Amino acid sequence: MPLKKLIAASMLMAGLLASPHSLAAPLSSLPDFTQLVEEQGKAVVNIRTVQTVRQVVRELPQGMENDPFAEFFRRFAPPQLREYRTGGMGSGFILSADGYVLTNAHVIAEADEMIVTLGDRREFKAKVVGADARTDVALLKIEAKGLPFVRLGKPDALKVGEWVLAIGSPFGFENTVTAGIVSAKGRHLPDESYVPFIQTDAAVNPGNSGGPLFNLNGEVVGINSQIYSRSGGFMGISFAIPVDVALTVAEQLKKDGKVSRSRIGVVSQPMTPALAASFGLPDSKGTLIASVEKNGPAEKAGLKSGDVVLALNGQRLDDSDDLPRLLGVIRPGSKVQLQVWRNRKAMQLSVVTAELQEEDPRTAERAYRGKSPEQQGEESMTNRSGLAMQQLAPAQLQKLGVKFGLLVRAVQGPAADAGLQAGDVVVGVSGEELSSVRQLQQAINAVPDGGSVALRILRQGEPLFIALKPEKVKS
């Protein structure tokens, strides 16, 4: 048998050679991105940045480089100012035919000059309309008309598993197309409370930042912003800013040159199933208020530490990051309605918001960080808790800004399991301010077997709620 026929027969026997009809079905179900790229790729741009760096140096006189006293003479050499230029790169996309371009704030940060290159190789110098570091969104303007621009989609309509496409300039390779799927929605990254990121596995690398993320309809649903990487390159996890969040920011930047956000003056923390059970909530959704700023909007409205905010203006809060994010799109001075859980029942509060400053001061007092000679009072071990505590002296209470507090000296059993640490200061229990050791003991002893109680503590100046599950009562 000829070799070609032998190979064909072997492949058929192994089930590796299929008929043309059997191959057509799976191939036809795969997405075809060619038309999308042809239509929308023209609106994707490359952004080159130039920054002038100024540095003071002390140079040796010529010929002294190998002198054994070179370093000594260098110290007394006259300082000289040296300048050099460094560059960066990123991506962006055109929002409108008159030249507004959306990108990441970190792409143009500290740049002295920005050059936008269009798909047809034309170059334009861009000016910054405004940038917002909190959401990593920047709006640029180039002097051109009749430009191709993208169509915008709805990130809320995205589904996990849906195909998406990224276009950008990774490592300077312009108009590079990569595809993947939506891996997750509503991701909150550390120090990124204002953006519910779209997570994808579309390949994104340095230079892709600021470029668009498209759905299969050819609509922009996100701005590629960050990657998770241990090597500096793509590892399968990319994050995009939802385009509706970016547009809200861009509209304010276009109108005012900056973004104004609301605040109500609270420090919040995530809910856990154990904390939810201790407050009598059916689930762990909502935002637990750890502390309230003195004379702030929340305190004036009656909000208290230990309250759980369930909804803002009728929109349910799934976790603690939802509160600053929703407040971030509300104009300062607006009246908002909060649904609050207190004393095992829901209530409504109206709060007039204040403006969030660029550097918002922390509202919590700096706490006592360790033991000092001022410590006094008798130690006590609360029943069933595994806590060894000591009452704070008046000077310490004044320093912390509380009326009463118990310093945790040692933990074991239930207290250790709950995450309490030596040095914590217990200042509240079950949503109420702590006023005595007896109050804490009674609250712990009243917890039924299998239940938990919420303790409010101060840890290195930060307020925090911890759910303590006491030991079962011995029969």
C-alpha cells in the first residue's frame, strides 16, 4: 500500500480524520472576529508619552575617574543639573469624531508630551482634559475632525463565559488583537474601591493599558487596565474598567476638569456569615459600619457604629466596597436614602453627603499600640471567650477617644479562633458602646450554643468588628 494511503487509513482507524461535514459544525460555532476588527479597530489608538527627568549630579573633573580619592573629590564637586527624556507607551480609543480619546490615567501620568497615533498612521499631539487616579481613567483631546469612533455597550449585560476581544499596543506592537472570555465580574482589587473590574483571560501586556475591551457586537464594554502577574507579563488574568464607570468619570472631566465624589464620613468593613448571624441578619450582604466620623454627615443623620447599611437609594449593597462606589457617582450635597439594620430590624435614614477630598483623612483615632507603664487595673478572663483583658486607664481612654475599653492581654480557644490578638482594645459589643466588664460578660454568656456575638475593637488605630463564638455551656 502506498505511504499516503497507509497514513490516511491509520488516521481513520484512530478516529483522527473526520469528514468535512463533521468539522464544519464545531468550527462554525467559534466566533469570527474579522469584521469586528475591521470596523472597530480604526478607532483604537497608540499613545506615546515623553517625560523630561531632571537630576542633580556631581561629576569629577576629567581624568580623575581612576584616582583613589575619586569619591572624596566627588562629594565636593559642584552640583550640575542634567536633563534627559524618557518615554512610555499605552493604548486608547476614540470616543467621538471631534477627537476625544479615553485611556488610563497611569498611561499619561507625569508625561510632558503625548503623541496619539491613529490607525492610518497620522499623529497628533494630545492635551489632557482631565485624569482621575481613583478610577485610573483619563480623557485626552486631539485637534482633528471626522474621526472613526467606537460604539459603547453595557457592561451589566456581560455574562461570565462570554467572548471578548482586546485591541491595543502591547510592547509597542500597534493594533494587536487578542481574544478571551469574561472570567468574572465585579472584582474588587486592593485599594480599588471605586471600580468593579471585569476579569478576563484575553492576553493583556504592558502597552495594552487604556485599550478597549469589545463584546461580540463590536461594542466597547471595558478599558483594559491591570494584569495579575508574577513575571511582568500576561499570566491569564486581566482586569478591565467597566466602560459605564469610565464614561461617568469622563463626563465630569470634560465638564469640570475633575471628579467630585460624595462621602458620608464612615469607616466600614466587610460582613461575614458569623457577623451577620450575630446581628440577626439572614445573609452576609451589606456594609458593616465600624466607626462614624465625629460631626460628619453620617453622625448628623443618626448613623451609628454597628449599623449595617443594606441599601443606598434602593440599590442593594452586596459587600462593603459597594458603598464608596455608589457614593462616588453622586454629587456632593445630595440627599441619599440608606436602609439600615439596627437592633435586628430595618430602618430608613436620610443623609446629606459631603465632598470627598483627594486625600480623605482617616476618621479613626490612632490606638494604643502596646503595653506601657501607664497600664493599670485588674486582669479578668471572661467566661467561655478565651479572653484575658485589662481595663484601660483614663489617660489611655482619652488617647483613644473612647469612654471605656478593655485591652486584650492574651487569647486562647474561641478568641484565638475568631482572630482576636493581644493588643486589641474591645470598645463595643453587639452594636453598643462598651461601658463595663460586666456588660461584656453578660453579652457573651447570653449567646446560645453555636451562636456568636459581635465585638467592636480597635487594632492599631483601625476600628474592626469580629464575631466571637463562645464555647458551649458545659452540662
